Amino acid sequence: MQIQLENAGKRFRFDWIFKKLDYQFQSKQRYAILGPNGSGKSTLLKVLSGHLTPSKGKIAFLDAAGTPVAPEKQFQNISYAAPYIELIEEFTIEEALRFHTRLQPMQEGINPEYLLEILALPRARGKEIRFFSSGMKQRLKLAMAICANTPLLLLDEPATNLDVQGIEWYKNLIAQYAADRLVVIASNDPHDAEFCPQHIHITDYK
């Protein structure tokens, strides 16, 4: 999957979050959107996901053959994890995984039981998500997004609430399950996206 931005900008009321952004996100490449807190990284990621439309300019989603993806089909190609995306907290972890995998196909060989192994949270198997720590919730969000069978992976502040061991776990997951996908990571810490050779500094587009 490819994403093309042409003179793209987004504003809320009279405040431009970013503008004059011409960029091509190429298939199977890795990109980091960098900048301080409040600079507009999450807004750009939401535009790339199709959740927000540009206030100015154009955005095009193309498949591997360069054919435009119909708007109603875009969600099938995207997996997204962010601290502000809510989980259904009344579910146990097993219920959450079964529910999620019915809505979004996982990569070959990955089912709810295998995801439980990937999460490495054996004591949380039957626990309701509302009793999870913030780090456990973040692991769950990351595992469901990274292991999804989608050509586009979007991660916003992926290391939020993760300890040192959790950050290493997340990076190993990327290495194992995101090798042939377009990956875009927004973060105020370059170490979260140190495996991304392409960098976009959002403050360059103010």
C-alpha cells in the first residue's frame, strides 16, 4: 500500500496543525513522524488512517499495483494502535482477542491462543481489562495491531506506559511481524522508531 499527500494541510478553526505537506509513503518502507508533544503528529497519523480528511490538498491511498483504494475499503488495509484508542474494559483478555480477530484478520498462523502467548501475560488470561495496568493495556493494543494482516501499520507513541522490557518486546514484535508492511510511527522519542530510516519532522510543515 502507498499513501500520497499533495499540498496537504490540516487545521482546526484558524490554527494550522500542518500545511504544505507533499510526501509519498511507499509500500514496505518505515517512516517516523517526529516532533514534540502537541506538535501535530497524532493529527497527521489520523489523516493517514483516513479518520480525518485534509483541510487543504489531497490524499490518495493506492494498492501495490498503484490502483486507488476505494474509501469504503481503506479500513481493511489499516491497523492502528494509540494510547487514546479505547479497549472494551469489561472483556477479559481472551474475550477481547476473540472479538478482535473476528473483526480483523490476523497474519497466517496467528489466532487468539497464539496472541496470548505473544503477550506473555499468563496471569492475566481471565482478568477483565479494566483491572490491567496501563502497560498491559498498551501491550494488548500493540499486539493486535502489529499482528494484523494489513499492508499498513500505524503506531502513535507505541512505547507509552511500557517499561524497558516492554519496549524491547515491542521492537521484537515489529521485527517479526512488520517486515513487509508500510509502517508509520509517530513519537516524540526517536528511540521508539529507531528502526525507521525515513524521518518526517512535523515542525517543518507549520
